[in-house]
Amino acid sequence: MKLSEIGERELIREIQAWLGAAGPGVSVGIGDDSAVLSLTAGTRLLATTDLLIEDVHFRRRYAGYADIGWKAIAVNLSDIAAMGGRPRFALVALASPPEMTAEDVEALYAGMRAAAAPHDVGIVGGDTCASPDGLIVNVTLLGEIQGAPRLRSGARPGDLIAVTGSLGLSAAGLAVLEAGAPPGLPPDLVAEVCRAHLRPTARVAEGIFFGQADGVRAMIDCSDGLVIDLGHLAAASGVGAQVRLDRLPIPPSVGRVAEATGRDPAEFAAVGGEDYELLLAITPGALPALVSGLRSATGTEVTVIGEIRAPEDGLRFLNAQGRPVALGTGFEHFSGP
């Protein structure tokens, strides 16, 4: 049924039914002017918001509504994780184009609920309206943290630069989704990289671990790509940074896609973005405990890829021979054609 046939009030009632009962800490959820929420005593409130716009952040020709909903939640989970916090409550603002149906919106919310549920995040309100052209989804996520949050600004010369998981899968997936799968790539490999782009994993448990661990000086999530996000961290901390490209944790599937598309796997890993891994500056003495502790707590690996340098050294990326390599900066909003 078209949204124009059921109206906004009925759509809100439907959303309320799809989401079900509100989770812990929700005194009043969807249906009033504001949600009424409870936070744990002695905690600080974290708040973040991310906007997803059709043909800027996703394309409906290859992203299903459940995928779009999943990603809208996941990118916000990643921001709370990068502070070392625990996500709690989400507000969703939705602008729907005329052709969307109630079933499409239900699929969108099913994807959001699937991404939120493993972290006990409740969707507690938001707004709906019509969009004249294209789908827009905005999520505001509230989280909490006990103690000091992990900021971008704490890195110091001599710290190690480390990253969780792997880099490049999302960019490889986007290349396949945009241009089609190159001949000869196995279907399971294509599915792996496409899934990484459409349904990214936010490192929530890892962020909570780092938020409580000693030796983590600064942290940021890798959403815009290693080059841009390391630049953000370095600028906020007033330092330089040096990365060895041959140390980047690049999965074999990224190498296969790069070879099939005539690209450099390091380009996918360093510039591509949307991996939503955590990028850290850590004190060298803390490395063994952090690596073993994170592996034990979450199963996730940490890879050291470089070191924080003096500010006058700038931001440098070196190849396997130790020579500087010029890399693009990747996508930035408002950067022009």
C-alpha cells in the first residue's frame, strides 16, 4: 500500500507495531512528543547523528530497504563505539519518496531493528515526512560512557597507530555493486565484499573494550577512509603520522577484486572508506595486553600499521621499500567535482 493511501498517523502506528515494546531504560517511547529515557547513574551522555541520502550514500538499484536501514543504524553505532561508549537509544527521521509503500518502510525498519538488537539499542522515536525526490534517512543515536571518552585529540609522538579487523572490503564491494562483478570472481567472494558495503559491522564491543583499557590515547572510526580519518586524528592531536602500506590488513578478497578491476588493493584499503573499523593511537607498552585482551574478549585482531610522529613530519604513507607514496584523499562532502 502506498504511503499516500495510509497517511502519516497510520504509518507511525505501523512503525510502533513493527518495532514492538521499547527496551530497557525507556519510560515513554514512540507516541508522545518526546521519549523519556533513563541512563545509568554516574554516566556521561554521548550523542551522534548521521544522514543517509539516496545517490549520495546508497543507491536503491542495488541496496534493499533492509540494507539501507541496517547501514543507517550501523554508521551511528560506529560513532558511539569510537568514543568507547555503549549505544542505547535511537531516533529516526525518515523522508520517503512518493513510490515507497508501507511494506518498503517495514523492510527499512526491519533492517534498523536487526542492526540495533544485538546491542540492546531501542528505537524510541523520530519523524516522518514526504520527500519529493529520493529517500532520506537520518538517525540520531544516544549512548553512555562511564569515565572519560576516547577522543581524537590524545595521540602523542611515539604512539603506535593500530587498526581493528581489516580494510578495503567495503570499497571493493562498492566497486562491484557500481560496475557489476568482473568475470571469474567466485560468487561467495562477490557476496563477501558486497555484504561488507551494504551491511557494515560496527565495532561496538571493541570500542567498549578500548574505552576501558589502559594505553589507548586516541580513537576514531574509519568511516571516510584511512587517509582522511588518520588526518582528522593527527590534526586534532597536533601530531604527524607515518603508515606502512604493506602492513595494512587487506583480505585476499580485496586483492582479487583489485586485480580484476585494475585497481591497487592499497587504494581500496587506504582511501576507499566505509570499513567502520577503529583506528587507534596506543602507547607501545600497552600493545601486548591490548592485542591479547581484545582477541580474548571479542575475537577481533588488532594490526599495528605505523606510528605517530612529530607534527612537522606531516602525514606520510610509505611503500614496502620505505618510500613515500602519494594517495588520493577519497570522497569528501562539499569538495567539488
